[in-house]
Amino acid sequence: MSVSWTDIAAALRGVFGRRSRPERLPPLATDALPETPLIVDGAVPPVAGLTLEEIVTALYRGLFEREPDPGGFEYAMSLLRAGLPVEDLVRAVLKSAEFANRVPELLAPPEALPDLIRAMPERYDWPIVRGGPMPVYLARTDADMELMESLIRRHRYYDRGGVWSPSIDLDKEITAAIVRGLGARSCFELGCFTGPVLSLLADAGVEVLGSEISEAALACAYPNIRTTIQLGDLLSIELNRRFDAVLCMDVLEHISPLRLPAYIERLVSLVDDDGYLYLNSPMWGVDRIFGLFETQYIEEWQQVGDASYWRHWPCDAQGWPVHGHLVWASPAWWERTFDAHGLVRDETIERAIHARLGDFFTESIGRRSLFVLRRPRNCKASTEVAIAVDRVLANLPGLSQQASAA
């Protein structure tokens, strides 16, 4: 048995078309179904002549393209044994975070990625990292950087599922809360994906605008903010205003170091005089505020240090830079780069965020490397804003209540 895309699309109309934003559903293995099932335009046909084991296995293969994990399998089986209709089980799966991550890719399936190592082996080295060989792309020249960036764009690398989630989860709620704590009445987000953070902010009365380069992500954008997202590159879209807050969550590391200064300059131009740029990006090495995200584990990184970005890029087994990252650098380099464009870190606000989110950052270490940037003549009192940010985070449901140093 296989579940057809027609069946999936019919259910998706109910999940994405009739709600201001998709409801969150924790992992299927541990959470019960919603009390009131979603009503969808169309129904999954009745399944006859198959065992319950075959039905559950078919659902996992058809919707997730994988074999069922033991926990999820047993939970789904228990629901069907209790008499739950198969179509209701499908509705629950469609509302899961795992399926939400796959939706953009399902709507616009990208082609299979080629093996770059096989195509151009001379551009790679295999240093021993953590006890074993690791493929590393050698961007010896600027042309090498341009080549990798062009390959990523040509093969729609960022249209694939992965670490980017379209779901409204605690991570997105925290980001939106920080923006509100900064006192923002308007917010622009670069690389907003399907707009979960913007959706939360819009619901809270913040004026929002976003930009996104993925057509698949825009097709799945939250209905309440879909018309506020501009499709296109930051350097080409029209933006004739400034904002109280500008968001860059895991975005700038995907831009070639050769073009990064132009992007930062454009972002700075969007920040109001008393506004903030909230940045999250992986940075390797020890920072005086957020500590250590990850060590500088490649020899070239250690040799170059803070003097520049690095030209040796860790890759997957096919030679694609991990997560499509094109900027690999230290916190000191990132800070100096923003300072050169007129933005400085607000250490008081950053420390307040880390004091409140210490437990969260232990589990989501990638969010630890953050900057809160402002213009040097920003008139807002850092201590007052830090207290406001801490207060909003302290009242956020789902966030552990820990002591704050603010």
C-alpha cells in the first residue's frame, strides 16, 4: 500500500488552509490526538484487506519516507486497536513536527544532489578530525567560494528539509518574545522561511515584514502573514523603511563571505535609530558573553584565528558544506565585522537573555551564539530593555523558570 499525494494534499488543505497557523502536535509516539479532529476537504479512502501493522508501516513510508520507529509504531498501533479511523491517524501525522518539516520539499521536490567529491575530488582534503577523516572543501580562491555558492543555488539546496522547522515551537516562541521584549512595534525578518516567528509577532500586534528566497517555503507560509513576505534576495527586493527590530536567525552563514558585507550594509540600513538587530549564527571559539558554541576543530581555523573568515569548510559525504554554511568564523570576527558597519553589541541585553535561557541553551546549543546589536547612539537604556526582555521570557509558557541576573 502507498498513500497518494492526492490524499495528502486533501488533508493539507485542512491543516494549512483553515487555521491562522498550524496547531503544534508533539511527537506522535508520546502525544494523544486532538480532542476535535480537523475537518478536511476530502478523506483518505478506507483501507481494506490490510493488517494494522501494514497500515501503520504504509503510513510511515508514504508520509515520512522511512520505516516506523518502534515508539511511533506502537503508539499508532494502539490508536488503531482502540478503533481510531485510519483517516484520523493520518490527520494526526499531518500535524506532527516531522511532517511539517517535509511540506516545502513535498510541494516542490528538489532534484537529487550530485556527489561533488566524485565530480571534483581535487577541491577536497580529508584531515583527521575527532579520530577520523572528514571531507573538507578547500576554498583556496574567491572563485572557489563563488563555485560552491552557485552549486548550492543551482541545486536548490535550501529547499530541502533539515534543521529548518516551519513549526511554531518553543524556539520560535522565545525568538518572538525577545523581539517583543525589545519593545519592537515593527519587525523585519531576513530568511523567514514559512514565517512562524512573524506569525506569532503579528498575532501580538507587531507590524511585520519578511523576505524569503524559497518559493516552496512561501507556498507554505502562515496565512496571517503570507502577504507580508517578499520573495527574493535581500539586495534586490524593495524596502523603503526602517524597523524597530531586524531578525537574522541562522541566515547570514548561508551567504558567501564575498557578498556578506553588502548584506550587512543593507541590514544596518533597515535598523531604526533606537532599534536592534537580533542575530543567531554558528560561531566557533570562545566568546566573552555566550561562552563556547563549538571548538575550532580544523587546523586552518586555528591558524587564521580571528583575523578573517575561514576557507576550509566541513562537508557531508557528498562534499556539500554542512547545512549549506558558507561563512565559518569566530565570534570576534563576526563582532568586528558588524562594528565596521556601525552596529555594536548590547552586552547588558545579551547577558539577560543568557541568564534566563541557560537551561534552554543547554538543550538548543545552536541558539547560544547570539548577538543583540544596536547603533552606538541608541537612546534606549540597556538595563531597562534587559529587564523588559527578561520579564517577557519569564512569563513565556513552556520555559523553565530559572533565576535571572537581569
